[in-house]
Amino acid sequence: MSETPILDVRGVSKRFGAVQALTNVDFQARSGEVMALVGDNGAGKSTLIKGIAGIYPFDGGEIHFEGKKVNIHNPKDSAALGIEVVYQDLALADNLDVVANMFLGRERIQKPWQLDEASMEKACIETLVSLSVSTLRSVRQAVAGLSGGQRQAIAVAKAVMWNSKVVILDEPTAALGVAQTRQVLDLVKRLAQQGLAVVIISHNLHDIFEVADRITVLRLGYKVKEFLTKDTTQQEVVHAITAGTLESVPGMV
Ligand SMILES: Nc1ncnc2c1ncn2[C@@H]1O[C@H](COP(=O)(O)OP(=O)(O)OP(=O)(O)O)[C@@H](O)[C@H]1O
Ligand SMILES: [Mg+2]
């Protein structure tokens, strides 16, 4: 576990019209650790992630990455830093196979107009093997025929393949059954073991207590608490989610 956070979000705010979705929120992620982001519906979890990804840039506040202040105005900026987000809808192309999905938009070219299929297939298989994703029959299988857990694994592997340093997963197990949830949680642990900083949004505290080192709680757009998982209980976290009040002035250290 590293002490300095690779991703250090300081005092960010975001307003959508009349809705103040985030107010002066601090949030951190550390390499080799899993940070859970929890809170009730509408607490601002997805908004925080989308701000970090550059989809809806923040109105105010700062983002520091690897110790330096950075500007993230769009998804290209966050990808260039090594931040990858796996959204709940996954954004996979059903009609394409696994390899084509993992290289979508960043295909390797051999000659003009010709894709380097062999090298892409090799890189794809290597990534899946490194993550111990073993339930796929073939990387030439169309994604439409995969289970929810397999799709999630592909989306995560795609994020990992691009030298990412921070992988953010927005409710990766929400639609999955028991066995598939198991696979995804194991994958989350392996990402952290490989040295990545992982952020996971989930409503399932049981899952969070299994994989997360730390837990950040948002409530009504405020950060109300950050827990070390080993020092807290599900009951304490539920209390923070439903009734948490601010412990300090937002944005102040
Ligand atoms: N694009 C948008 N336009 C307007 N309001 C938005 C937009 N995105 C989010 N909001 C509002 O911001 C607030 C926070 O929403 P957000 O999606 O971040 O919540 P969440 O914590 O991810 O909730 P859930 O657990 O339901 O996914 C909500 O009040 C929501 O209605
Ligand atoms: Mg959300």
C-alpha cells in the first residue's frame, strides 16, 4: 500500500442547473489499493467519476495526479494520464468479437487499410491471461454471446490493456449473479495486486467489505466520511450513508 495517493481530487463541485450534485468533495485513490465509493441514489458518485473522467468537467476544485496538478477537460485528457473508467452500460459493441472490442478506436495498423489482427489478438490474450480471465471460449467470439460477468471482464481487461494506472468501475456487479459477481470481485483484487489504483462504486456493502481497503461515503453531494475498511463495520458505513454529517469544513485539510 502506498501512502501518497496517485489520484488526489481536492474540493471539487458540480452543479447541474438547480441541482448542486457535488459540493467541495475531496477524494483519493492509491496505487495497489481498492477505494470504494458509496452513497445513496443521487449522492453524486457517478458525477464524481464523470468529472474525473472529463465527461462533465467540475465547476471548481483541483485534480492532482502523481503529485502534480492536472487539467482534465475531456475523456482524452483522463485517458492520457492513465485513468480508465468502466461504465455500467459497458459500451461494448455487441456485433464485434472480443479482440475488436478491446482495440475499438485504437486499432493497430499493419499497412494502410490493413489491421494487424495477429498482434492485436496476441495482446488481447496476454491481457486476459494476466488477469486470469479463463471463462472465455475464444477471443474471436462476438461479445453479444457473452454472459454479464464475461462482458464485465472484457470491459475491465480493455481498461487494463491501455497501461492504465487508475481503473474506476461504476457498479460492476449490479446486474450479475452470484458466480459472476465472484469473478468480477476476484478481478478487482487482482488489479490492485498488480499495482493499479482501483475505485469501485457499489451498493453492496458485503462486496465492498470483501475487496476495498478504504471506503469513501458521499451523501447529498458532500463527502461525509472516509473509512479504513479494517477499522470499521457495515453498520457504521450504513449510518454514514443514511445519516452522515460533515466532520470538517469541505475542502479544508
Ligand atoms: N447530466 C445530468 N443532468 C442533470 N442532473 C444530473 C445529471 N447527472 C446527475 N444529475 C443529478 O446529480 C445528482 C447526483 O447524481 P449521480 O448520478 O451522481 O448519483 P449517484 O450517486 O451515482 O446515484 P446512483 O446510486 O443512483 O447511481 C442527482 O440529483 C442527479 O439527478
Ligand atoms: Mg450512479
